[in-house]
Amino acid sequence: MDIQTIRQNTPGVTHVVHFNSAGASLVSQQVLAAQIDYLKEEAQYGGYETASKYESRLEEFYSEAAKLIHASPEEIAFTESATVAWQRAFFSIPMEKGDTILTTKAEYASNFISYLYQKEKQGINIKVVPSDGSGEIDLKKLEESIDESVKLISITHLPTNSGLVNPAEKVGELARKYNILYLLDACQSIGQYPIDVHKIGCHFLSATGRKYLRGPRGTGFLYANKEILKSCIPSNLDLHSANWIKDNIYEKRTDARIFETWESNVAAKMGLTQALKEVNILGIDNIWKRVVELSRYLRSELEKIETVAIKDIGSIQSGIVTFTSSMKASQLQEALNAKGFNTIVSPKNSTLLDMSDRNLEEVVRASVHYYNTEQEVDDLTAALRQIL
Ligand SMILES: Cc1ncc(COP(=O)(O)O)c(C=O)c1O
């Protein structure tokens, strides 16, 4: 990977030391230009006319997203966030009183709130599968939890608050064995970790644009596999997801765009398409290798600071590095920010079950991406030493 060229093409690196790609990455010059150029054309020639002109370029969004996760373009829907993608999938799954959802300890707040909402509305059960010694979902306990009532296995791949990588493929093997629907929140894994939906065997996968994909804010996508598309019932339809053919008759789309609505932020979609192209050109395996190397280096340097305690779990660890220190997390994050280092605080209620289990109120999250450098890691740890 030519890090120097990548950094030359990333305007943000001259302004900040950015360890917040798990929040929102720095975009490349080309991702920025794809949006600005498109917006200019919209302003000059009209929104619909510009969309028509770029129709084939916009189609590339589907093929690039599909390529990255080994899916087909027909299995991809564009959304405005990972949450919207996830909710469209989740609320399309018919649930009845007594049905059970199996999930993990490290589940993301928005997902768990939706489980609670369905529990309140439909009387479903939520079963949280315990973690094993490493912090990953315990596969033995997952299998033991499966009974006739289980309608859905819904897990977060890489949680927001630690370096954990949940064993998505092994979970998929169990989902397949017992013929259970499987929804994977890949919001933090997309763009940093290799994903093959066939190997994972999930029916749905939700992803965001602005984090490790380095796309614009307000973008995301949903993968819905061909099998589920034959029978799924989205919670909403419009004139894009369905066709009104006679007074009392409409026909639903048969591809994943059944989960889209007609209107969308087309300039942002252009930006995300460019970001996906860049990931596919760089190669997700190369990206993951670099992210692992840099995050290992950051953890090893943090370990040397006596007043810092690393809080990452899992047998394989991602680019999400979390820690506590002798200082309150929010104060430390602010002090780092004042020195030009972007990190973020992950609060307890983003992943309430895991944080409560581990007696954590909040952690500082310093997430690394391939465009960070060893020098930036050294600068960050030097700044931490100085502040602490
Ligand atoms: C694990 C996980 N899932 C879902 C989301 C929500 O993503 P979005 O804000 O794009 O809806 C986040 C955001 O941080 C996340 O970390």
C-alpha cells in the first residue's frame, strides 16, 4: 500500500491526526470531488436531468458494494445509514408473540432498542447469548439456546466499544443448520474486515458509508440475499419499491431495491460509489492487514503507559482500540482534541450489556485506519503521556 500517495489524496491528514474512523473517516479527495462535481451539475442542469446523465455511473454503486461482500448487485439496496438498512431488514421479519430473537452481549444500542420495541409491541422474547472467555459470542451456548421459538439470530459483527470481532461465519453455520434467519450488523466491519456473505450465510447485512468505507455521511446499504427476497415483506412500499399497475393492484420489486425509497441523496451515492471503488482497488485483505498491524502497534504503545488500561476483548482484534485512564474519558478526549488528535468517547449506553458486565462507564476509542501512520501512533501516545 502506497501510504504516502493515499495521504496526499486525503485532505484531512494535514489538519488533524484522525483516530476516529469508527466514528467517521476522513474521505479521499476523489470522494469529495465526486460529490461536489455532481452537486455542481445538479445546480446547473437540474437534479433529475443530472441523475439521468449519470445513470450508468450510479448503477456502479450496486456492483461495487456487491463485489466487496461477494454478493450480486440485485441483492444491494442504498440507504442513508446502517441503522436505516438494519431497521428495514429487521422490521420486515414477521414476528409473533412467543417468537425469540437470539443476540449477543456486545449488541449495539439501536438494535437492542428495536428488540425491546418488538417485545413491547408483539410480545417476542429476547435471549442474550453469553460470551466466551475471550468476549466473543459463545457458540456452544448459542446452539444450546436454539429451540422451536427462535425466529432470528441478530448479532453485531464488530461492536462499537471494543476491538472484538464476533465469529460471524460460525454463527452462520448454526443459523443454516437450524434454518433460522440471520441478520448481521456489519456497520463497523465493512471497509476494514473481509466479508463474504456466502461464507457467512446471513440473510441480511447492514453497512454504513462514513466509517471504514471512507464514504460520505448519510449513506449506507443493505444486503438482502436472493432467498429472502423471494418471501420478504418490507414494512413500507412506495412507487420505487413497487409498481402501481391497476386501480387495486400493485407489483413489488423482486430485487433488494424493494428496501429503498424513490428519493435519495444522489450526490452522496456518487461519493459512496467512489469510496467503494477505492476499497475494491486497494483490496480489503490489504486494508485489514494494515489495520491489524497499526492497531497492534497502538495497543503495544498504550500498554507502556502506566496510567492507561486497554479495554479491548476478543481473540482477533480490529482497528477499534479502547482504553480507560487515570482521567475521565470525556476530559481526556477533549484534551487530546485540543492538541489536534481526534478520538471519541464510547459511552456505557451504546453497548449497555457488555459495558455493564465489564464494569465500564465509558472508554476512549482511538480507531485506526490504513491511512494512519506509525508516526501518528507515536505522536498520540506522546500526547497521552503529556496529558496524563
Ligand atoms: C455496531 C454499530 N452498529 C450500527 C451503528 C449505526 O450506524 P449508523 O449511524 O450509520 O446508522 C453503529 C454506529 O456507530 C455501530 O457502531
